[in-house]
Amino acid sequence: MTASPLTRRRLRNFRANRRGYWSLWIFLILFVLSLGAEVIANDRPLLVRYDGRFYVPVLTAYPETAFGGVFPTEADYRDPYVIQRIRAHGWALWPPIPYHYDTINYNLPVPAPAPPSRANWLGTDDQGRDLLARLIYGFRISVLFGLTLTLLSSIVGVAAGAVQGYFGGWIDLLFQRVIEIWSGLPVLYLLIILSSVVEPNFWWLLGLMLLFSWMSLVSVVRAEFLRARNFDYVRAARALGVANVEIMWRHVLPNAMVATLTFLPFILNGSITTLTSLDLLGFGLPPGSPSLGEILAEGKANLQAPWLGITGFLVLAVTLTLLIFVGEAVRDAFDPRKTA
């Protein structure tokens, strides 16, 4: 299918913003790599050959007896006895980082948090866990949380703004008053209260943040629908008896999506920042979960280990900067006054 001239012009404008274009590729590469975190950082071998048979511990849990051990429980591949048995009867292919996000290195030469070394490239946290492995898993959770929250809040926000702008009148007035009241609720206090009742997790935080994040797009979509509902082609569709839902979906929404798409990278930016802030304050993911906010909190609590705070800050700063550059490129792409 051949792209329309308008789409080709937008793609040219996006590529013309070299900073945003390359930021998108860098962010996509980092995100795709983080999706395979279990292959990059894991305390299980990727592949084991033992007595002529192949095992894939990264995908399947094998008992210790499969490698000549005694216990029928899952093998501990960092146990010197299991390592010796595998080396004597075959070989093991390990990930580049032989640590999971919750693996504790008990062979540190100094008390935790340990500085960067050959064993732990970015050092360890105050519990002896590898910092680089926790960064990879934490980056994946933060981006997945941000993408999911952005997608769901955009759907709800676009739907609410479309109903307000298209119908107007008392519906618009009532929605506006509800949004004013709802946006005035103290989100942080609600999190503190609810965290004392239930243990927060990924989906619990996602649902709670969705209750408040959907309002960011309502005003933009509402304005577009208010402007377009009196256009001649919309009035003609009404005169022909086309249903309101079909008019909103086929004729008005495509115009509103132009303004919506330019806001999405910035909403994603805010979603990642929100999760990081909650983890930093201790109201985010359960303790022990890999997150950028927890790394920053550990850096604040261990000022004698500057690699913790510096690493967490750099990863968060680079991620948010890349998303800002991508947002600027998307804004240029949909700007009708811009030419490549």
C-alpha cells in the first residue's frame, strides 16, 4: 500500500529532526534489549550440555539430580558442587551478566555496597545484588508500566474528550465540573492511605494511576471535537442520517489524533517519572522489585557509595531525554507549517 502524500511529508519531517530520529532508534534498541533481560542477565545458564544431553535452564527448571546431585529440588547453578559436576561432564553457556536482579553475590571482597569490579561491572547495592542486572530489569518494568499507562489513559482520555466536545451543552458542562473535582484529589495521600491497606504491585499501581492520568488528553481532544463538530462534512453526515458514533469515529477522530499523537511521548515520560517517584518514596512496587526509583533510594541512603545514585540518575536522565527528543520530532512531523 502506497503512503499518502501527507504521510510521506510527515515522515520526511520526522527524519529531518535528526536528534529525535536517532533518539527513537536508541530508545527502541534499549527497550528491545531489556525485553530479553533473562537472556542478558540471569543466574541460570542459557544452555547446559551434561552427559551428552542438552538442558535449557533459562526456560525450564531442572532438579539437582539431573546433574548428578542429591536433592530433588531445583538446581542452584551458582553452587560450587553443581558447577563442578557440570564442568566434569559437559559445559555451560552463561549469559553476559551471570546475575538475576535478586541474586546476591556472597563472594564480595568488601562489604556491600561494593564498588564496580570485574565481577560486578557497575558494583552492587547495599544487599550485594548486581546493580547492572537490576538496572536492566528496572528499565524494562518502568518502560512497560509507562507504555501500558499511556495507552490506557489515552483511550479513556480520548473517549471522554470526544464525548465532551462532540455533544457539548450540559454533557460538556457536567464533565468539566467532574474533571475539576477529580483533578483536585491528592493522589499521593491516596497512595499512602491505600498502601497501608493493600500491598501495592504492578497492576494495582497501574489501575490507581489510570484513575487520574486520563485527564491529560481530555482538554486537547475536547477542543478538536468542539472545532470540528460544526464543519460542513460533519453537518452533511448528520443530515444524511449517519450515527453520531460513526461520525465521531470516522470523520472527527482522525483530526483529533494529530494533536493527541504529539502528546503521547510526553505522557510516557510522565508515566515513567511517576513510577520512579513512587518507588523512591517507598509507595511503589513491592520491596525487592527492580526499579529505577529503588536504586535512587538506595543511593540516597548510601552516600558513601556514589555509583548507586550516579548510575540511577544517568539511566533515568538518558531515558527521559530520549523520550523528550522523540516527542519534539513527532511534534515537528505533525506541524503543517514545518517542511523538511
